[in-house]
Amino acid sequence: MSTPIRVLLVDDHAIVREGLRALLDETASLQIVGEAADGTEALELAHRLRPDVVLMDLKMPGLPAADAIRTIRAQYPATQVLVLTSYAEDRQVEEVLRAGALGYVLKNIVAADLIRAIATVARGEAWLHADAQRSLVNRMRRPAELSPLALLTDRERSVLSLLAKGMSNRAIGQTLHLTEGTVKGYVSNVLAKLKLEDRTQAALLAVRLGADREDK
């Protein structure tokens, strides 16, 4: 007979943990080795018990679930994490998968599918609830947010970089080998494209976006 999959239950509701234990204890291929009520306790038990799979809720007090998942995966690579929660929000799904979770299931899952999900994740294979899959696909299909600097030409970004360093139009012109009038035109273009009112706003934005470190 093969060795049972060792499972750690993590949920802040005792009644949920009791229900999961009652359900999973009936499965010969699974062994519940411990229960945790929050992310901090989950880290302690993961260290002591070294489970094959951590079945973890997301909405818990204390240490955020994503941080707990990230730490568990970093410290115990052989331990996989299967998220069990009530929601499949786009950002939430992406966050826990990036943290290292290998599976994501909703609490309306039927017992047989939950058991299969645990077994699948224990083998190192992904298991995503259909709603989680849709959320992930929807999020991936959204266009990435572009930096406002993407609106500028290389020369305009160079002017903005020097402007952020407090240089006058004349000094910028000398540095870039441009006339003062040409620099003034570039500054006007920058303000218009970034929808800014003056040089001060432009300088502040450049610093925030790191444009002041560009030397083109």
C-alpha cells in the first residue's frame, strides 16, 4: 500500500477544519497531520511536520496567506500548497499563484474533486477551479498599464531627465547640444503629453518614475 499524502489544514474557523478532517480522514490515501488557525501557526507546523500538502484558506487574521505560502514554498520546496477559499477574484488568484500555490479550489467543491485536487497537487501538478482559471485568464488578457514615460520620445525623456535634476533650459540645451528654443519646445511637449501644468510637476513625476536617473 502506498504511503498516504500528509496534509496540513489551515483555516481560522474551527468548524471548517473539523468538517475537512471528518471528510478527508475517511480517505485511506490521505492523512491529516495537523491543523493551524492562521498563517503564522501554519509556518510553525510546516516546519515541524513537513506535510506533503498544505490546504490553506485565504481569509485569515494575522500573516497574509500569500506571505505564508511564499515562505512555506521557499523553506520547504517539497511541500505543495492548495488554496481552499470562497472566492476567485482575479488579483487574488494571481497573487497566490505567484506566491507559489500550485492549486486553487473553491469551498463549494465536491468531496471527490477535493481529494483529486490534493492528490494532483501532491504530485507537483497544478489544479485550478474553473472560476479561478477564468479569473486568471481574464487578468492576463488585460493590457498592461504603461508608464506615462512611454508617451515620450527618447529626446523628450532626456529633456525630462535633466529637467528633474533642476537644470534650466539653457543648461539642458548645452548638455544635449540643442538651442534654448528647441529645449523650450521639448519641455512644452512633455508637459502636454503628461498632462502637467509646470516644470515642478514634471520634475516630481520624473523622480517618482525614475526618469531622473536616465542619461540619454
